[in-house]
Amino acid sequence: MIKTHNLIYLGPEGSYTEMAAQKFMESAGINDFNRSIKNSIISVIESMDNANGDIGVVPIENSIEGIVRETIDNLIRATSRVMITGETIVPISHCLISKSDIPNNIEKIVSIPQALAQCRNFLEKTFPEAEKLSSKSTSEAVKQLRDLPETYAAVGSSRAAEIYGLNILFSGINDEKDNLTRFVSLGSTVPPATGNDKTSIAISISNKPGTLVDILNIFKESSINLSYIESRPSKKVFGDYTFFIDFDGHIEDENVQRTIGKITPYVNFYRFLGSYPRCKA
């Protein structure tokens, strides 16, 4: 019996996450799957907590705005069976979309905060008086336009404008044209090592001088390259932080195993978040 996969991702239709999800399925050679579209990142991750063999897709990093905090925070809090299994990069090209075809009609602009930030210079120069409103995703913002007056516009993808039958007032409005977002797939099993892998972990460390330096030196002495490190509030004690770390290698590599063992005495909390093939931009 052929298994039908469930694909769980941030929607609605026309989102950049949907584009990333499609890329993941194509690269895996999976043609038969059911879509489960969620209205928030946390809903995707929570759904994966109870999933068995399903694939989740969420954004994790933007080349302009940096880490997607909602993704990182909720992955750290998720059960250990939810892990990153892959990554892909999607070019972001924002459009200003509306029911109206007259730019001068626009009084309010809605989108996800990251998208508004990525288009800040354009929006402030072209629509300095327009009120900026927040939504859960770019595609949700575009979808909402169908029930809003023509004085509203949304920042979203050309695909979303097409799906919902709306007008594109301006294309390519992001301030930085080389705008990329990294998306990750989620699952419950570690993919086999490929020789070109990345591992993600989260750790909290004892609040003693030099502890973080000691941990970083262990990675250096092991000749393991750290490609990303970000501190996030632990949300338990004020002043305590959890560090999200990406580094080269697979959790099954002997050198990685030894290194994890060496840093263990320095950490109060350790969460393995996944080992997966590295994606090139």
C-alpha cells in the first residue's frame, strides 16, 4: 500500500511557504500528498507534535530581517520528536496588491511584519500617510483584501494576486532586491548523512563568566564550523538565554558526537533540533 503524505504548512494559498513546500515535495519525488494549511507558524509546529511521517514547512531565516523568532522559539519548546529534516531557499519578490487599480486610493497597507519591514523604504516614500497593519502571513493579507474596501492594499506575492483575482499596483517593491528566505521541513526522523550536512541545536548555559567562550572554543578545537548563533530569552528567568546554533556536520559523525559530549558539562539545557542536507543559496 502506497503511503499518502500529509503536508502541513503556513497558508493560505499563494504564500511563500507554499512555494517552499512545493519545492520540498518535488525534491523528495513525492507526488501524492494531502495539504493541511495552517494560519500560524505555531499551528504548523504543534500539528507536527502529533504527526507520524507527515512533513511540515515553516520559514526560519530571511537574508534581510534575520531569524524568524516565532519558528525558533516554538521549535525549542516542541517535543523532541519534532526536528528539522531539510532546508530550501526561496527568492522573495514582493508586490503591492489591491482591489483598486489606482495607487492614489490606498490608505491602509496590510501584511506580515517582516514583509512590511522588507519594503519599508518603498512604502514610506510612496505611501507616507498610509497606515500599516499586521497580518499572519503575506497570503492571508492578500486573501483578506477580497472583503476589504478598495482603500486597502497588501504586500504579497504575484502568485497570491493571481489566485485571489486582484490587481498588482507595483512589483518588486522590496528594498533589497537580493531578498531570500530560508525555509525548513519538519519531521520525526533524522535523514541519513550525505557528507554535506548541517546540524541545529539549542542550549542554555550556566551563568558563569567565560562559559560561552569555553563552548565556542570546544567547537573550534574540534574543527567544526559554526554557521549561525542566535540568543533568545529562555522565557523562564529574566536574564537567562537559550542559544540557537547551526554548525557543519551530521549528528552521526564521530567528531560531532565527541563535541556534543564535551560541551555537555557546560549546559543546563540541550535540545537536538535536527541534522539535514545543506542547501546552497
